[in-house]
Amino acid sequence: MKILSLNFLTCAVKACKSSSASYPLHPKDAELVQDDIELNPQLLVNLMPRIDWSALSTTATELGFPALPAQPPTPEELEADEQKLKDLHNLLMQTQIMEGKLVCGNCGHEYAVREGIANFLLPSHLV
């Protein structure tokens, strides 16, 4: 599961739908792997308006990455700074959670991640 995916996922428990604490899901005991993916600058520039920067900052910090700046880079900054572009590419596209858990900050439900795939099926009492 790519780190980029975490920026779009929220807790599936019905009671959490209205809570802001259910997003982002927090990685726990995460085993990370790096994939070698070709850098596509235009893809990253196009993704930036869709990224929740504060959620990405939280996730990056929880996974042990260096702290991200307070504000997301502008498309012009990304195009001008190749290192910033590579760092963002490494975090969003190349880093994957292979094993571990994703935890809801609201209800505490843990979603298992195995072989890079998160299991979002809920027990019947939580649906």
C-alpha cells in the first residue's frame, strides 16, 4: 500500500463517518519497502492539489520521515527544485507499507495490512 493511498483513506466504521479524528489512518508496526519507480514530475505536480498536506505530514512523521514543510510546495517550486521533487516522489510513490496496521484515531479500530494490501472488511457489529 503506497503512502499516497493513505491520503485518501478514512475509517470504514459507521460511527466514524462524521468524526474528523477518523482521518488520516495512523500506521502502526509498519514494515516499509521501497519500490523503484521512474520519476514522473508532471504526475506529482498534478497530484499536489488533491493531497491533504497536513494528513501527509502526520503520516510522514509517524513513519519516521523528516518533517515536511508547513505548506505544500507550489507547482513552480516543484519544477524548480529537483531534490524536493525526488523527496516527494520517494515518499508518495516509492514507499509502501507491506505489513502492519492502520489505526483509526477515533474508534481505535485496526485494519491489518498484509503483503501490501489493507483489509477494510469490518466485523458485523461495526457495520
